[in-house]
Amino acid sequence: MFTKHGKPAERCHHPHSHRGCKKKKPAPHTPWKYLMNCPLVRKCFGLQLRSIEEPAGGAGGGMPAPSCYDAECARTEAWLDENQEFVHDYFLRKATRQVVDAWLVSHATPPSAELASPSRAGSGSGATTPVRKISAHEFERGGLLKPLVTTVDGTPTFLGDQPPHATPSRPQRRSRHELRQLDEKELIFELVKDICNELEVRVLCHKILQNVSILLDADRGSLFLVQGERASPNPQNGRCLVSKLFDVCSKSTPEQMEQLEEIRIPWGSGIVGYVAESGEPVNIPDAYKDERFNHDIDQQTGYKTRSLLCMPIKDINGEVIGVAQVINKQSDGPFTAYDEKVFSSYLQFCGIGLRNAQLYERSQLEVKRNQVLLDLARMVFEEQSTIEHMVLRILTHTQSLIRCQRVQVLLVHEASKGSFSRVFDLEAGDDTDLGTPRTSPYESRFPINIGITGYVATTGETVNIPDAYLDPRFDPSVDEGTGFKHNTILCMAIKNSEGRIIGVIQLINKFDELLFTKNDENFVEAFAIFCGMGIHNTHMYEKAITAMAKQSVTLDVLSYHASASLDDAQRLRTLRIPSSAHFSLHELAFDDIEMTDDDTLRACLRMFLDLDFVERFHIDYSVLCRWLLSVKKNYRNVTYHNWRHAFNVAQMMFAILTETQWWKIFGELECLALIIGCLCHDLDHRGTNNSFQIKASSPLAQLYSTSTMEHHHFDQCLMILNSPGNQILLNLSSDDYEKVVKVLEDAILSTDLAVYFSKRKAFIELVSTERQVTPNWGECEDRRGLLRAMLMTACDLAAITKPWPVERRVAALVAGEFFRQGDLERQNLNLTPIDIMNRDKEDELPAMQVKFIDTICLPIYEAFAVLSPALQPMLDRVKSNRGHWIDLANNDSGEKFDYGLDKEPERNDKSSISSQNVDDTENTYEGDSSGAVSLSSETNSKYENLENPVVGLLCNNVLTLRDPNKFCPLNDY
């Protein structure tokens, strides 16, 4: 091999080269910069290849990067490939710290952009927490992680198991004698290998000191690490040097070193402080002749320091992270310049390892801190029943984590302007029984606008004071007469999710006369977030509890006023109840125009009696009377959807059940639910439909998104049924009660035409297949449910099946109510109502009625006519009424027809339940083809004073008195 100029290769005479190494001719003119620009060299050292255009020298210029295809560079690469030993030796002798750092950076795993550069942008209003862009897949990179939640003593916790204290087995290190037999390169490599995998800071420091003692032949060494903040406002929290290990000799162990007390050296003080501050090494041949040396340490230890070599440990950025010091060279001479060079070279690797160990230790502490915060969050949110319990948990756990004499939480409330609304105080040693309230008796003595807590509550800033009496914001009067003195204070604002200050947490006098550190601030700040959410949630919970209590009181008041009086119920109870035939309750063409309101109540009682509900379900007769009066009272005085409409719907259900004998299909419980549902299906109707509630954004629409009014009717029904004195279902078993309520809910919700349309197709298909209601329908819940739903609609719309005078009168009432809703939409909501509710479209009412009959009424009544011939008259009258509406719609005379929209129906409702004006002769049962059954006047007089009068039952047109030993017709199928 020849050089570029043809000279033969020379033997390497460099003192640092391998013994006997025959050095081949290096390529001349290969300065370090040029060599490091070579792609092969950069590849060997793990550096990124530079592009052809990239300058090689950085700032200040330098040689341009040779092209990857440059002949000179290619020859250099070929030579380096054949001379790996030279490359290695050259690197050890000539590589700078920046090159080593660049190699480490190129081999490091780059952090993700999200984690490396967290956004510091403001959080806005805080009402909505932004979604953090992190996927669970990110955590798969590290393999299987430990479970987040474990169970200790039956309680879930986020705190992981403590790592074992036993040191994992490590390969046996060579003895000091064996190490001394190695040449310098092998020795450094062996010592670097010894520390490269060590991640425990204390053990790593111990190894570094022992290895340095071997390298420099020193008697012992010490290592100090930098702690504190570079620019802390408090000098006490500023940077200092802490002895991780002190006076380590070759025979000492890490366990022995743990027993020594920690030594703190102020920044810039003494020899160690000077080295840390200046970043320059110090080599002192005679320590006692240097004024910076502290003689007291030798006096305390009994050890005499002669020579001393102190050198900084720097990280990849050149930042001083520690100081290593070796004492007394064993050859009794001073440390040489060569010792300094070896010391410096080895500490470069030590700085990298030490920084990695510190990062690992910090990550472990961060994991532990997050576990603690998660556990604290769990405990905070575990109990949110009262503010006292919540704040006591905060005080207890804060004091256990950051050991201090006293912790206070002061809450801010808008109602207590000028002072904190509530103050909670916990002192070390206080009883932390959750049953004992911790409210301070001095709530008004802490004004918001003065003192440290007032300053924090006003500004939201964090205050960390090393000496309270030296701070002008501190009010010394708070210590007067208490026997307690404030020294150190850490005070921080507690905010809710919207960023509004809701309180202040204050920690006073850290134990062992220590100061509150930046770590304490960070921890309290993180915990304050959980505290803010917990206190805010507890406030909301207390408000909800208060609102529920007010609601309960309001419901009690409303229930009292919504229930009929006992006197009215007693008067209704004493009235004689005429027969079903007297009221024509079995007639499908029934008309209530001549009935008084008292008559409607007595007719309802007759339906309950004839269907045997009173005896079968042990309904107290007085309770039934009061319940009926309460139901009637809870109907509003609107035009159509009032008590009269409910009574007519119940009468139609009664008539259909008895005429078709379908009560045998449904059974007693479902019949009871259907009659109750008919009477209650429009409770508290406001004269407006579901669409209006949604358009007006009424509270009802906010409560129920679908079938708004129907859900409200059902809730009102349950409220009355559960009101004292109105509990007609009180004697039902729990299973029977649940079934009645379920059928009752389905029945009332089925009166919503939207529900009707959703079920009509299935019902019509069932009718076209079955053609009649057979006994097996009683065994199929789906068929019975479908039949019940369609029956509720048929009864609700039954006015269309009545004779023309009745239909015309009811149509006028419905139209009047609709037009009033249209007027409200136009006046209050600025909306144009639909035609059927538009008063301007009054002349089109007949045509709209025809359309209503065709689209809604005819299909359902045609289906019922198929199921039971007894219901054919209903369909016939629907068709007849349709013809009347067509005639009105085709009225070409131009004369406006008076539909009576502005007139109230003339009813005989002037009577009172207090008067008994029923002729006894009306109670006599004559017998007719309708099958109506009633008690005779003789029977009535016999049982009229009983608590539960004996009931006549309808069974094959024969009167039977209810006897427990006789059959019940409702069960005879």
C-alpha cells in the first residue's frame, strides 16, 4: 500500500497506538473535518450522511463535502475499509465531544412531535376539554405494560406494587488487579462497559467513583449532583450541589454509602461549588494551601486530604450536572496533567450515563406521581355527598403527601362577597373522622381582598413564601392568640372546569423546617385540578339534592291540591249508583250531552263495579271515589281534551270490552289498566299538541323527546295513583302492580298518532290473516299488545263513530281547540299554522274532516269490523258521517255554514255531588238485549251503606252476586 505521493507506509509510533501495530500508510491530507465528511466514516460512526450540497464545516466554513462519487473520497473509503484499527484509534484520539454527542443523538429514538413540543396555548373557556391526540396503539411499543388498576385489601388502587429491593444479578466485574493489567484503551472500554447499562443513580455514582479511583490510582472520591432551579426567585430553592456519595473507596459498597447523611454545598461555594459554577477542573497538589478548601471536613472524618482533583460532569448539551472529586493519589504525588486528561475522557461517558440514569429515575418518579394522582382522584371522587366530606379528603391526603403542619381550604362563593364563604382547616394530629365536620368557626375572619389567601383568590397566582413574616402580603394578626406561627407558606388557587376560581388551598410550615419546592408546587397544582372538579361536582350534587328536596315539597303541595277533598269523596261515596242501562254505558252510540258531571263520576263507578274491579282487586270504595274526583280535578278546562273527553273514551272502551267479550282475552289486570288508561290518557292536557311543545321549546319537550304530552299524561297518572288517599292499586301484589303499570304506560302512549301509524300496518296484516279474535290471542303477548294499542286509538277517536249530531258537535270542539293553538303559534311564535289549525281556513273544515276520516279513521274501524261483527255499527256511522262532511264540503250556495266553533256545548253540569237526585225507580233492572246488568233498588238499599258494595257482574245476561265461593266470569276462559 502506498500513499498518494508514492512513499512507503510507515510504522505507527504514536504512544496511544496498539503495541506492535503495523500501521499502514494513511491517506495524506485527511484532516478530521475532511475525514468526517467521508460517507464511509460517517456510516461507521453511525452519523447521518450529508447531501452533496450541504456544507461540511458548519459556521465558519470549512471544506465542502465531497461527492459520493469523488475519486479521492472513494480511495479514502477503500483505505479505511482495510484499516479499521486505525479508524478506531484515530477516533479515540481525535474525536471531539461534539462528535460523540452527535453520534449519540443520531442513535437516540426521536420523541414524537406531540410529546416533544406540548402546546402551551390557552385552554379557552375550559367548558370543553379538548381531545388529546394519542392512541392506545402508542403504548404497544413498549410491550406488555402493568395493569393500571390493582386491588389491595379489597379496594381498587392505581398505585403499582413496590419494585423489589434486591439488586438484579450483574456480571462479575474484574478485580482491581486484573483491570490494572489492561492497556489504557481496554481499561477505558472495560470501565465504560461497566456503567453503560446501570440506570440506578446511586449505584451508577458509586461505580463511577470506584472506576475513577482505578483509572487515577486515587485513594477515594466523592460525587456531587446539581439540584435546584437555575433562576428561582427564592434563594433557598436555587441551585446547589448535593453529595450523592461521599468518600467512596475501593472497598465501600452502595449499601454502606446509603447510611451517610446528605451534604449540601451552595452554588459557587468551596472548591466543588467553584468547579460547578465555572465548569473548569481544579487540580490542587496541596489542599491545605488552597483557601477554598474546608478543613472542617477532615476534622470531622479524621482523614487528611493531601492532593485533590475536582472536575465537572457535563451532559450532551455541555450543561454541568455534577462534580466528581478524587483525593490523595496513592503514589503520594499530585495528580498529573495526564490524569486530568484521562479523568476528563472518562467523565464524558459518565455524563451520558448519568443523564440517562437521571432521566430514567425521573420517568419512574413521574409514573409514581401519576399513580398517586390517579389514586387521589379516585378517593376524591369516591365520596361527593357533601362539601365537608369532600374537603376533608382533600385536606387529609394533601397533608399526608406533602408533610406540613397545617392545610387549609377556603371556598369562594358569589353570595359571600368580600370574604370566603367556608373555611376548612386541618392541623397535623387532628382527628380525621369523616363523621366530624371540619368547618372552621372563623369563616368571616378571612376577607378575600387582604392577606396571602386573598391575594391568591383575587389574582389566581401561586405564592410560595420561605418566610411569611418577611412578606408584606402576610397578615401577622392571624397568629395572634393562637399559639401558632406561620413560617413557610404554599398557597394556590382552586379552579373549576371553566377556569373560575372557586377556592384556595394553603399549606403551612413544611416539616423538618424544609421549604416548599417547585416539585411541591407542581404536585399541588395537579392535585388542585382534581380538587376543583371534585368540589364543583359536589356543589352540583348539593344543588341537585336541594332541588330534589324542593321538588319533593312542591309535589307534596301539588299532590295535596291536586287530590280531591275527603268531604267530596265521602259525598260521592254515599250516592246511589244507577245501572249501566240507565246511563246507556253499553251503547256504542253513547252521548253524554244530558249527563251532569256527577253523572259521569257515578257512571265511572258503575263501570268499575260491573267489571268487578272493586271486589277482585280489593279496592277501597272511598279511595276509588276520591281517585275519580282527583282525576277529574286534574283535567284542565280546555275546549276538547278535558274530563268529558276522557269519560267518553273510557265509556267506549267499556262498551267494546263488554260487547265483544274481549275482556276474556285480556284478563282482569289488563282490563283494569285499559279503563284507568282511558280515564287518564289526557291528564293535564294544555290544549296544544306535541308539535307545539317542541316548537315552543317548553319544559315538557325538554323532558320528553318523543310522545311529549303522552309521557306527561302517564306521569300525571302515576302521580295521582301514588298520592295518599288515591292509591287504588295499593292491594295489588308487586308483580300485578308492575304488569298494570306496564300496560297502563303502553296504553297511554298508544294514543299518540305517531305510535298508531307505526303499528297500524302490522295490525291490519294480522286482521287480514286471523279475521277474528280467537282465544289463543290471550296466550300471545304481542297480539294482545297490538290489539290494546289499536283499541286505545279507536276509543280516542270514537267521536267519529257517533251519530251525526254528536260528531258535528265534537268536531266543532276539536276545531276550536286547534284554532286556538294556531292563534298561539301565529302570535307568540311568529309561525303560520298548518291548515287544520289555521282559523283563516275554517271554511275548509269539511274537506279536512273527510281527509282525516280517509287517512286515519276508516282503516282502523274497518279492521275492527272484521274482527267483531258487534263493531260493524261503528264503521257504518263513520261512513255515514263521511258522507255528511262531503255534502258540507260541496256546499255551493256560498253561504257560510255555522259550525258552532265559538259556542260551548250545552251540557247539564249544574248538579253537585252533594245532592242525591236519582230516582230509586231508575235503579230497577228491567233486562234488555244489550246485556246490561244492574243491582235492583232492593239490592241497592241493602248494600248502599257498606264500605265496599256488592257488585253485579255481567255473565251471559244473568245477574250474579259476587260470592267468594262462586266462579268469577273474568277467570272463566
